[in-house]
Amino acid sequence: MASSNYLLLKQQLLRRHQCILSQMMPGVGAAKDNGVVEMDETRLYIGLNDSETKEQMFETERYLEELKKLCFIYHVPFSVGMEEGGYFHENGEYVEEKSLVLTLIDAEKEIIQKIAKDLCALFHQEAILVIKNAVQGCYIM
């Protein structure tokens, strides 16, 4: 049931987005000269190691499914990827970890903060890194 709701929301967002873009600049995308669009890109880096054990407790796919459900609940379009990396813990210990990188475009600050706090609790993280950049993009249709 939840996956059919997710697909329905995805279709609705796509139709809405296409209508807005076609009104702004038929055939290309939006706003500025030659279809360039100003937007904010926010990336959330979510480590998968448990904050206490420093080990990944579940399969990556389980975390990914929970992340998708959360984005559906907040009604935000998103993309997500998986990266591997490492960091030095406060006690100097080096830890390698898989991380999910959630990318949101033009999401509201309050929604980003709620998602980050929910993911901290859900994935048992000390913190989630949030990076925001002003970017230019172009929709190709």
C-alpha cells in the first residue's frame, strides 16, 4: 500500500513540475537565459554506523527504505546515493563507514531540519552533516 502511495505522489509531483516548467519556458525548463535555473541544493550525509557500537547494524537496503518512507511522509522530491568514507572519532579512533547522501532541491529550511532530526533518531546517529549550495541547473525536456 505504501509503495503505491509513493508512486502516486511521485507521478503527481512530476505532472505538477512539468506544468509549471511548460508555462515558464516551453520546451526547455525555467527562468533565466537559455533555460538556466537558480536553485538551492541541500545534501544530507547520513552515516550508517550506530553511534554507540560504531558498526552498521542493518543491511544498507533497510536504511534506504526507511529514508524513502521519510521523504514520502514529508512530501519532498529527492535523490539518494551511497558513499563510503572514513572519519576520526572524538577519541582519535579512525572509523570507516557507509553513508547515504540525500539530495534535496529547493527544500524549505524547516523541512530539512525536521528530516535531519528524524534521521538522527531513526538511524541512531550523533549528527548528520547538512550542506547547502546555490546551484544553477537546466531542465532538458
